[in-house]
Amino acid sequence: MSILSTFVKIFANLGNYSLLSRNTIAQGQPSVAMLAQTAAVAIEQCNLRDVAAIAIEREQANEAMQRSELRYRRLFESARDGILILDKDDRKIADANPYMTELLGYTHDEFLGKELWEIGLLKDENASAAAFQELQENGYMRYEDLPLQTKDRQRREVEFISNVYGERNQQVIQCNIRDITERKDSQEKIRQRDELLQGIFDSVSSEIVVVDANGIITHVSNSWERFALENGALVEPVGIGMNYLDVCPRGIAEDPSANRTSEGIRAVMEGKQPDFDIEYPCHLPAGQRWFKMQVDPRPPEVGGAVITHSDITERTLAGERIAHEALHDALTGLPNRSLFVEHLHQAIAYAKRHDNYLFAVLFLDLDRFKVINDSLGHIAGDQFLVRIARKLESVVRPEDAIARIGGDEFTILLNDINSIRDATRVANRINKEFSQPFPLAEQQVFTTASVGITLSKRDYTSTEEVLRDADTAMYRAKSRGGGRYEVFDPSMQASVMALLKLESDLRRAIEREEFCLHYQPIISLENNRNTGFEALVRWRHPERGLVFPDEFIPVAEENGLIMPIGNWVLHEACRQVREWQDSSRHNASLSVSVNLSSREFSQPGLVEQVSRVLEQTGLPARSLELEITESSMMEKSHTVSALLGELKGLGVKLQIDDFGTGYSSLSNLHNFPVDVLKIDRSFVMRMAPGNKSSEIVQTIVQLAHILGMEVTAEGVETAEQLAQLRALRCEYGQGYHFSKPVDGEAAKRMIVH
């Protein structure tokens, strides 16, 4: 190949062929010298191109590095973790990102040139040396929860990771610090909460088991473990990892519905029902206990259930006590009206289904119980009722039912009797038992019962009808003196209707002022002079004419109408006597006696009422004598004594009416500020020389005189009785021997003018 062709090829390869072609065209064939010169120029241009390419590559590399550094700087500065760059040789901080300054509170410049221990990341120089030794050996160091202190001395916890980066001669240490204080605080709160919940879980008295979605036990309370330990022979032990659905039926084997219990738990776990509970008994060494199992679902995302076993023995027993108290009389322990009505309802229903079934109901009311209660006090009265209950239990069969349905009212249901004779025999046996003396409050007390009997019949449809008829028969027995029984007869219903009409008429009588007073003179047995009158109420009935108090006063006492009637009697008697006193100076000493019933005597404001009537009528207090029954005075003697003292303070006189028929205590009688004892007519009417009634009257007169009291004898009807009373030095008398009660006009004519 020629030199020319060689240069041409070189130039062509160098990309300068165009230059050679131009020179060749312009000058013809080039010389060797020209070619050599051209070749030198081409070679120089080629070197320049290489240099330029290298420069370009370097520039591009620099730009890429700048972009990389910019990205790194952006990441460095925007990172939400703290980043420190340390010089590997002196381990001092060369750079810190903004979050690091925010975390520790130092400025960027304050970081520079400091070691880690100087900014609180490591404890001291020794700790720093040990840490970097670890870095040297492992190529990194890591602390999961490193405590540090900020510039303003706040405590933080961080996660610390350190690595070495760079070429051997240009290595740096990068430390990444992540603030985990909030996470650690949250974890601590969760730990404390879990600890608290576990403490509560373990301290509750109920036994708690937590199961997962498959029935596997995940938690068991300490109380369950204690319970199982104490009753290991009878209680199936449970533990974490066991399947509760397998254990449960064995654990409550005494519950006949144990399988249903497992099904209920499973239904709750599967979301088929919202919850499940069951109560069951368990015979333990200490006795029978009652438990309640309550199953509640856990959140759906967790699954499973919380099963609570609670000892409900006390609640169950309390419920039984409440149920018993709701259906039994607290004083006697007998069934009350509600339970008796339930038994009676069952008897009526059974009688309708069985033609040969017969039952009877006995309605009992104790005769004169009020006298016993008022005389001996409520405590003694309660003791008396308890003894009555025990006696009644002794005269009936176990299949019969007894109840206390009121104060002194009892009922008996005789089941499956043969005839009415079975019921009457029980009634007779009751009064025979009651005829025996009751030792009570250091006294011998006797009583009887008025008994009403009704026999089952086909047309009874309600318990009210049965009790109504038995009650009606009882009132018939009581109206005939008590201490006996009466069998219900339909004709008795007419008496009940008459009683209801009487009550209705009595209410209208108060509104229409249909009452009037009659007066019975009280005579001085020493000189036969009329010293005053006892005011006795009468009812001018628009249809029946004059009605005596023994017909309507008991009704008025029972339904509370006695109060307005008594107020009217007191006011009218005081007004009338004051009018008679004003009519003549000879009548100035005239007095009037007014009876106070037990309810009137116990009413609040009695003293104020008497004082008001005296003021309204102008009657001198010394002219008013208040008669109070012996039984009323004996009730709550301390309270009564104070009340009598207040009445006495008004200036009125006080009398004990019907003395000898109650249960007076001589010590109480001595303390009462009483002026007069009125001997009950029952003793006076039976007086005869040498008999017991005469001796009783003599004793009463002597007792009254010893206590500084005067005596009035009621029911004086014969001259012989009058003579005996005078011989006994009785001060006053009243009765038909002197005069029967008369109206106001007739009484006025008796007064001496």
C-alpha cells in the first residue's frame, strides 16, 4: 500500500477524509510533506476530541453527583428521623439534619464538633468509647430503646442505629435516631392497663374464663383456680389451652341442661344469639350453692366469648326470703292473704274439675282482741297473735292452709272434706283450744273466736265470693255474742247489704246533722240531787226513726266516722249545759259527762279541740267531765298519763268508764290524774247481798276512795241496788231507777230552778 493510500485510510478512519478530498481536488495529487502535515493536524484534533469527551464525561458525572447530593440533602433535611454525620476518625459531629435539632433542642451549629455523649446520646466518654468499639468490630451499632436528655432536660427514648459509609480513606459514620417516646408511652399505658385489667380480672369474686373462636381457653381468673382447688372433687378443673366446650358439660354435671349450656355457648360464639345465661345448683362440701353462668361475645374481629360464673347463693336465698316475706305474715309466719287466695283459687279450679271434691273456708275473728291489745300493749298483743297462730296450726291437717289476713283475722282452707260437719268440728276444736288460758304479760288471758264457714259449691267462680260469704257468716257469729261459728246462708247477704246501707245513711246523717242528744241524770246518792247529766247521742233516721248508739257507733268506729260525730256531741253537750247554767243561778254547778271513744281519745290535737269547744261555748272547764274507757287508758300508759295530765290542766274532770271490764294495772291507775271511777252496769245489775258482784263493787269503791277518787254506779234499776250502794258509800248513781235518758226539753224540766 502506498503512503498516500495509508494516510487516506487514516484520515478516513479519523473522520477527516473530507479535508483530504478537498485538498486533493484543489491541488491535485498531494505531496508527501503535505500529507505529513495534514496527518499531524489530524492527530492533534483527535487528541483534543478525547480530552473534550473526557471533560464532558466528568461534567456529566459532576452533575449526576450534584443531583445525587441534592437528593440526599433533601432526604437528609426532610427526614422525620434524626440523622447525624460523624467524622470516623475523631467521632465528632460533622452535620445534623433539622429534625435532630428539633428533637434535642440544639441549633445546627451547636451540634458541630461535639461527640455523642456531649449531646446526651451516650452516657459518658467511656460509654462512647465502648459503643464505637462495637461499631469498629461489627460495622454497626444498634440500641432499641436508648434514653437521652434534650437540651431543656426533657427525657426521651430513641431507637439508635449507626453505620459506616464511604471509601476506606473517606469514611463517615451516619447515625439514625428515631424518637420512640410516644410509642413507648403508649406501650407503657397499654402495659399498665393490661396489668390493671389483669388485676381486676384476678380479683373479682366471679370465676371468669375467656375462650377464643374455637373454644380454646386463653385466660382463666385466679378466682376460678381457687374455686376449683377448694372443690376439686366436684368441680372440673380448667386451664389455658383446654377446650372449654369439652369441659363445660362435665363441670356442671348436676345441671340437667348441661348439654344445652354447651349449645348456648357455641351459639353465642357463632353469633347466632347475642348472649346466654343459665342458673344451676351445685352441691359442695360446704353445702348447696347456686351459680349463674353468663356468656358474652368478644368483638367479632377477635372472636370467642367471655364466660362468667357468679355465686348467686346469697341473691337466690334473698330472693327466696323476699318471695316468702311477700307471701307470709311477718309476725306469725303464716301465709298472708295473697298466698291464701292463691291456694283458694287452686281449690276452686280443682272443684270444678272433680265433682266429688269438697272444701270449706273458715273465717276467724278474735273476740275482744282489741281489749287485750289496748290493755296489755301492742307487744303483748303481738305475742298473743303468735300463740293463736300456733294453736290454729295444731288443729288442722298438713294439707290444709292457714293464713293471717288482717290484724286479728285468720282464714283456714280445709281441703278435701266429706261434709260440712268436718268444718264445724274444726271450728268447735278452735274455740275449745282458745278457751284454755293464755299466760301473757304475767296474766291469764282468755279469748274466743267468731267463726264464719262457707262450703264450696259449683257456682263459686272467684276467691272474692268465697271470702265474702265466709266473712258474712263470721259477722253473724260475732253479732250473736261471739265464741261460736255460723255457716253461711244466702239470707245473711241481706244483713250485709243492710250494713252497707247503714254506713251510707250514716255519712249522709253527718252532712244533714240528723243527730240529737239525750240526757241521763247523775244523782248524788247522799242527797238525791241531780248533779248533772251524761250526754248520749241518738240518730233521728228519716226512715227508721230514733236509732240508738249501739246500732251505729260500732260502724262509725270501724270506718272512721266517729270523729266528726264525736266532735259534734262534745260541742252540742257543752253548748246545751251552758245554756241551762245561764237560765238560773241554781244551775251554776250543773255538769255534763261526754264519752270519748278509743279512736277519739288517741286522735292528735284532742286537748286543743276540748279547749276550743270550751272557749266557743263558754262552759266552765270544771263543768265538763270526760269519760274514757278503761281499755283506752291502759294502752301506752306513759303516753296516756301525759295526755290525761294535759286534759286535767284544762280544768276538766276525768272519769274511767266501764271500770272492772278491762285489764287495769293498779300502778298505772295510781299514776293517772282521774277523778271518778264508773262501775260497769254488769256488776251493779247482778248485785245481791253476799254475792261476788257485790264484793267486786265493794272492792272498787274502797280502791277508789284509797286513791282519792269518787265513784259513780251505772245501771241502778232497783231500790235494793240503791240501798246497797249507799251502804258502800258510793257517791253517785245513774240508771232507770232515777230516769232513763230523755231529750233536752225533758232534761230541762228536771233541773231545779
